[in-house]
Amino acid sequence: MNSTSRVVSNIIFCIQILLLFLLLVEDSISLPPFLQLAGRMHPLVLHIPIGVGVFLVSLQLFAPKASAADRGTVVRMGLLLTSASASVAALFGFFLSLQGEYGGDALQQHKISGVILSWLCYFLVVLDSLEVKRVWFLSLGAGVIGVLVLAGHTGSILTHGENFLFGPMDKSSVVLTAENASVFQYAVAPIFEKKCYSCHNESKAKGKLVMTDIDRFKAGGEHGKPWVEGKPQQSRMIKAFYLPLDHDEHMPPDGKPQLTLIEIEVLKSWIKSGADFDKKLGEFPDGDTLKLRVAELVSKEPVQEIEKIYTFEAASDDDLEKMNTPFLSVSALYLNSPALQADFYVRKEFDIKSLQQLKAIANQLVVLSLSKMPVSDNDLTIIASFKNLEVLNLNFTSIQGEGLRSLEALAHLKSLSLSGTKVSARHLAPVLGLPELKQLYVWSTDITASQRDSLAGKHPDVSILLTQFDDNSMLRLSKPMLVNEGVIKPDDQIVFRHPMPGVTIRYTTDGSVPDSVNSLAYEHPFKFTKTTVVKAKGCKDGWFCSDMAEFTCFVRGKQPDELILLTQPDPQYPGEGVQSLTDGRKGVADVLKEPSWLGYRKNPFVVGVEFQPQPPEIKEIVISYARNIGGYSLPPKEVEVWGGESEISLKLIKKFTPQQPTENGALKVDMISVTIPPSTHKYYKLVVRQVPRLPEWHDGKGERSWVFIDELFFY
């Protein structure tokens, strides 16, 4: 063995000893960020020893004519690379295991098998250098392959759940259909299986949420259930789907298959219907939103029919290829069917010529969605040429109603959506007379409940749906949204928005609950000069006002010349040091390892603040902190503000005791506002003390709480 090989071999041996040591003390380890990064490279590194090992086996089998010397050199270098990469993969895997939330048994099996594999690869290098008998070398090689299979199998359990490897061999599984399965089994669980189970199973449960077992799924994770029955917009799971892709809480994580729009709509409708795990599809009334969404998901229309047979010829591939653009999707209604579905996207990119081009597939077009497109009554004559159309979505288009008479030609139309348009009751007579019409959607129009009832009496075979979820009560609006994210500059304007047109946003800034009459109406963007809590509701005639939304608008204040951490954060939550306090980046209350947070448990948070050479007048200090009661992060017990000319001449200016919660509450980035006498000190010291013991009502009663600090603001 030459000198280079000996050095590499010695390094490999050192890693083996390190692995054994780490296994013994892993409960006491706190990883710095660079080792956390190394751990996340485990999936990349682990393929190197596998690839090199396959190459070495192939060399032995398929290169018998190579000289023994040449082959020996290649094998020796290959074994060194295999052993080195296996050792690094095991080490990085150990680092990764300290970051995720994986099941104990499978994780322990995977770690031990990985360490054993690393040692066996090292022994192969040793045996090769000793030139032992070939039978011993090959026997050990067979052992390496066996342990490699075991390590791979336990790894697949962590990433894909139990029985991933042998699942296809299971002959006992029952084929689920709309008739024998609940909606959850038939439509909801398959979405979770494709997009969620890899991170939320019995062996790997991020956020302690297990989705592969119904009872454990119903119990929820560390933040409770991921849904709120009847309230999809308030459900944590739904919110996670709509977060930016690079957001820490976006689910599924960036790099994994994302949910499609129809999959999200199915989950929202399932939650809206009460998140029932047992109810079958046939038990829902015709026209129910969930029933229609499931039908769209499985691409079968109408719901009651299974793969309806169409006798017309299929469109040519050339025609379909010409029509598909980033703003128009034309596809088969279901597998091997000549029936087609066309969906238009992006209102500002809509071109009426694209609609006219669909005449080339007029016989095959069965489903057409023009939702939110600028389609007018005059354009309905084009749609009338699609004689086999069964489902037509004109929601929130520019339809006024007069042109609906053109649709009398659509003898096969079963479902028509006119919600959010200007149609009135008098315009509906032509379409209500269509022989096969079953559902007519007119929610968010000027049509009243009494007019709907009158029309329904004349056309009993048609479900006229005046609300989005097919009930006889008003819908509750979703909450208003704050457009501004992060820390707001003093010159930035506060912008509120609501997705529903015509909604009035009522808000307060004094802590009171807004109402639909007396509270301020948001009419245009405005400014705040300091951090302010805003409470807002959305209101609209014919709808229930939304639930109250509460926003803390953090506004950048006077910038200190220097900040000095006088106590250091816990090694698990170092953030980015003192710069985390003024970097203008807001943390997220349930991702406490995010670099925005400085976490303190054993010691109080103490920071020195310098204003030089001309200190501004300070009247208020705002501390941004994480209220994550389930994560042991409570409001501080006490805040002290000291001031003076320097760090050695300080006097206590203010002592403030925040109000403590009496029960679990919502996760949020909260703030503590400490008002002080107008001061122009050059030096301030802030002391934030955590609650020494969690209260009796808390699950962790008696344990010490945490305090997580994000930003400091001076006004």
C-alpha cells in the first residue's frame, strides 16, 4: 500500500471510530449550521459507494482479459473510494438524523446498518492490502451487499413509509371504487399518498404528524390537527400549500412533487364538508361541491358514470399539439377517451382566436373552462358550436346575460357555471330549458334566494346553486390579507387585499374588534410610523363578514450604531448572531430553527444598544418574539430597559411585565411594546427574562420556558 493509500485508509479508520463515538453520545450533540448542511448532503453522497461498488463487480465479471496488475490497481483504488464515500455517507447521515423527525426503530436500524456497512467497506480495504485468500475477500464482499440491501430498505422506510419495497407484491389489497370506498379512501388518501406520506409516516413524522394511520392523523401533530372542520381557509394544511415555494413552511417542500390545483380544491372541499373519513361519494347530494371536485379529479363526468363511452372519433394529435399553449390546456377527459377538456389560464393573455381554434375539435370538446377570462356575450356564439359540450364554466367572466340564448344549441350540456357574472334571473330561461341540464351555478350574482326558489319550482330537475357550497345559508367570507411581508420601511404603504371583488375591509388599530358599520373602511393604502397591531374583517352584502384577521405591522425604527449580545443564545438556536436583531427579516413562529430567531432558555436575553454620536430621542422600544406555547416559547416574564452615557453608568428606566397566557393559543410572531420616558441616552441595555417554570395547565408544567427574539425596534 503506497503512502497516499495509507493516509486515506487512516482517515477512513478515524471516521469509523468517530461514528462509534457519536452513536454513544448522540443525545448530547448540538449541530452547528455547517454540519447541518453536511447532513443534508447525505442523499447525494450515499449513491457514490453504490455506484463504485457496481463498477467493481462489473469489472470482475466483464473484464476477465485485463491484466491482473491493471485490474488490481483499479480494484484497490475503487475499494478506497467505496470505503471513503461510505464512511462520509454514514457520517453525514448521522448529522441528518439529528435534524429530522424520524421514527425511533427504523432510524436506529438505518443508523446501525449504515455504520456496519461503513466498517465492512473498511475491512475490504484492509483485506485487499493484506492479500488474503480470495474466498475470504468474496465472502466479506457478499456481506457488504447484504448489509447494503438492509441499509437501503430501512432508509426507504424513513423516506417512503412501511412496506415500500414489498408493497407491489401484496396481493391482498382491495381495488377501491366510488361505490365501495369512502371519499377519504377514494380521493383524499391517494393525494396524501402521492404528495405527503413520504414526510409524514410512522417512521418519519415531520412535525410529529403521521398521515398514514387514520387514528394518528385525526390526533394531529405537535401543532394539533392540520385542518379545521368546515373551514378550509383556516386550516394549517391548506395554508401551507399556498405559501411561496421557498418558504420553510410550504408543503410539500421545494424539490418534491407539488399538489395540482384540482388536488388542492378536493382537499378544501373535503374539509368544507366536515372532513368526514367514512362518508361515501354516493351519500353526497348531486351538485355537491366535493362530489364535483372528485369527479374532476378522476376525470369522469358525470359523477355517476364510470368511463362514459363516446362514439365520436378522436381528434388528431396535430390539432391537439397546435392548440396547447402555456395559457390553454387541451387534454383527454380520461385515459383512452376521445372526449376532450379545454382549460384557459391567465386572463391578460387570453386571445379570442384561441377559442375560435377550438372549432377544429368541436365534436370532441366535452368540458370547457373559461373561468375568469374576458369572455363576452358575443363570444357565446362560438361556444354554441361545440355541440357535445357537457360542462361549461363561465365563472367571473364578462358575461352580461343577453347572449345566453345562443347556448340553446347545447343539447348535451349538464353543468353550467355563471357565478360572479352580471346575469340576472330573467336571463336564465333559455339555459334552464336545456334537456340535460342538471346543475346551474349562480352564486355571487344579483340573483336573490326568492328568485332562485321560483326558478327551481319551474325546473325541478335542475339544481340551482346560489352559494358556493350548496347550502341554503350565506357563506362566510375569507379573511382579508396583508400584502406587505416582513419588516416595513417607514415610507412603505400598508396594503390590504381580498380575493373576492366588492368586499369592504373594516379595520381598527386600537385593539378593538372591527365591525361592519362603525370601524374604519379601508379605501386606499396608508402608512404607519411605528409597529402597530391591525385587526380587520371583510364584509359584503349577502355574505357573512369574515372572521377577524390580526396583523402586526412591524415598521423599521431608529437604527442603532451598534448592538452587542451580552449573553449568548442557546447553541441550538444561534440565529445569525446579533445581526438577526436588525436584519429586517421576520421569523416564522413555528420554525424556530430559522436563522431569524435567537433562542434563550438558561440565560436571559441581554443586549447592549449604542447610538453615537448624536443619539435620537427614544420613546418606545418594541421587541418581536415568537409566541409558540406548544413549543415552550411564552411571552417573557419581565423586560428591563436601562439607559446611560455608557455601559458602566446605567440606570433602570423601565421594568415591564407582559401578560401571560392562560391556555394554548395560536402560533404567531408577537410583539412587546415598552413605553419609556423620552430619552436621548447613548447606551441602552435590554434584559428579557423568560418564565422560570411553565404553568400548571401546560403539558410541560414545571419545565423552564424559552424566549425567542427576532427584531428590535426603537421609536
